[in-house]
Amino acid sequence: MTHNNPKPDDRSDNVEKLQDMVQNTQENINEANATMEFASEHEKQNIKAKNQRREESIEGMKSEIQDEAKARENGFQ
């Protein structure tokens, strides 16, 4: 039986990954807004609610980017 040692925590590219996630989420918001032109009133309400959650996620990711950037400056300690 072999034992796998856990991989060390590699945070070196977390900032970039989070920035990509923010960009992708913003693109999803833009695409959803574009589809509202063709949506029923019920669908529009769903899109608006989902976009609100996306905006909240973006704020959380931006905060995490700041934390990760500070950790990078401090040598991930």
C-alpha cells in the first residue's frame, strides 16, 4: 500500500486564477443582460436575481484577490 503525501499548498497563481474568474463572471453578466431583450418577465426577474448573486461573488473574489496579493507580497506566510 502506497501512501500519497499531500501536495504543498501552491498559492503562486491564485491571484491570476481569481482575476480570470472575475472576468468570466463579468462576461456571464453581460451575456445574461443581452438575453433579457428576448426574455419573458419571469425570466428577466430570474436573470436579474442571478446577476445580483454574480455581482456579490465578484466582490468576494476581489476581496480574495487583495488577500492573496498581500500573501504573495509577504512570501505566502
